[in-house]
Amino acid sequence: MPSSAIIRHQIEASLSKRIPSALIPSPRTLRAVATTGIHSIDAALEGGLPLGAITEVVGPECSGRTAFALSFVAGLTKSAKVCAWVDVSDTLHPGSAAASGVDLTRLLWVRCGVSAAAHGKPFSPQAFSLPKKYLDPPPIKNGLHGGGFGSHPRNEVKGFSDSISGFMRPERFAPQCAEPHRKVRLQREIFKPIPARRPVKPNQEPTPVRKPWTRIEQALRVVDLLLQGGGFSAIVLDMGSIAPEYAVRVPLATWFRYRAAAERTRTSILLLTQYSCAKSSVALLLRFEPGDALREEATVFTGLEHRVEVMRQRFTQASTNVIPLRKPPQRANNAHWKSRTTWAGSR
């Protein structure tokens, strides 16, 4: 009776013309990676995020998605590379990005749904700075208590005796029977979209319906233009504040087009969502869990501890193409990392 090796050779020889190398595994494609700036996540991903591919970061609010994306962008901008941040809900805070180490001069911030013409003023960088009255020190006033910032000591004691006599009334210390309190059940808030209003006057425009789909379409077009233009090392598409029922409406052909464009331009696309919507077009899928507060201080909030799980990873570093007979040991697919506040400092 022929052995299994002979039977396999006969099957491969018969299928060589119709299906070349039917039973021979294809070589794995090795991709360059970029560090995320977080050592525990880099160790779980064997280097960092893949370049020229789509990485989807899924998780609820306050799960560390934005902090993770800012850490990744900060590492690229420090190496003199240009990145873009497409903000669908206009939730990015530039001060927090600068505190995370992001070079704002090398970051293109696209705010969807925000127009400078709506405020009646042209766009200018000075519009986002603090007014001068908040930067100049207040003038010195003449008077008592450090320059007139307090009243006369005689006015401070007025009414003090009346307050003490009312507080020490005997009826306040009389025993009272414990009466059951009626529980008030809180009603769940339901948010409904505001319908468009009809114009009252002939020249009056109606109030538009507040739906996020308009901002999503604008963000998708912006990403298309950025990928076609090239020159960006990473593009962050922040859809974390968009409800899943709107995010899943994006056609799968859009993500497939982004995947092909990212491979051509060697641009890393980082997608932040609450629910996975890119499906098979992503090369890496990370799921973030809600973080727990650090217990380092008793009275001061110092940061959060997050949990990350690698749900899907298409491209892995492999030194050989030989498939072993025994199942190799599984590596850890989760990691923990801490995000500290600015006032806590490095420890």
C-alpha cells in the first residue's frame, strides 16, 4: 500500500496544471511595522502596527482608543513624518495631543461638520488662541486684604450671631422618627433626532436635521483625497463617537478601496470605532476594554489601566515556511498598559 507521501505527490502532480501548488502553503508576506510607543502592546504585536494596512481599534468610550492613537502618531511625528487626523465628531483636543508628544506642526487636523463661515468670520490661527484679557494680569486695586479683593472686617461678621442662634435652636436637636423615603425611579433619557423645520419666511432656510451621516460622508471623502495625494505616513479616522448603527452603513467596498490605496502609498490607516465595521479589509483588529482607575494615590486621580486584546492579525513575522506537525505554543494575545495624567508625571 502506498504511503501518504506518495499519495500526496500523485495528487499534486494531477492538480499541478489546473491548480498550481494546491497543497503547498503560500509564503507569508512580511510587513514593516511602526512602534506604538507602548512597550506591552508592541510586545504583543511583535513590533507594532503594520505599515501600508488598515488597523481597526474597537472599544467603548473611555477605553483608551484616543490615547493609543495619539501615542502612535506622536512616535511618527517625532521622526519628522507627517500624519493626518480626520475627526468626524470634532472631539480631538489639541492641548491633550501636544501633551502626549504629538508635533502639531506635522499633524493635519480635519474637523468634519465645522465651518468657519457659520460664525461669520474667516479662518485664522488666532481664532483658536485665548483672548488677551485672559493673559494680561489684572490691575492692582487700592484697598484692604491684598489690593481690594476683600470686604471690610466689620462686614464679614454681620449676621454671624443670628446664624448661630438659629442653628442652636432646641427643636433642631429633638428626636425624630425614621420615616420611609419614597424611591424616585429615574426615567431613561431617549434622544431623538431634531426634525427639519419648515421656513417661516420665504428667504429663511430650514433647520437641518442633526444626523451624523453627513459628517461620515465628508470624512470618507477626505480620506480618499488624502490617500490619492499621498505624503502621509498615517491617517487616523476617528469614528469613536459615532453610534454603531451609523458606522456599519459604510459600504465594504470603501474599506477595500482604502486597503488597496494604503498598500500602494505605504500609508497606515488607523480606524477608531465602537463596533468592527471594516471586516476582512483590516490587517489588525484590536479590542480595548474599559479601563480601571489606578490605586497609586488615595485622593488624587493618576490615570487608568487599560486592557487590549488582539482579535485578528493577518500578517505575522515568521522565519520559516514549514508547517510543524505539532501545534505550536500560542502566544499571548492580550496586553495591559497604563495611561497617566499630566499632573501625575512619569513613575
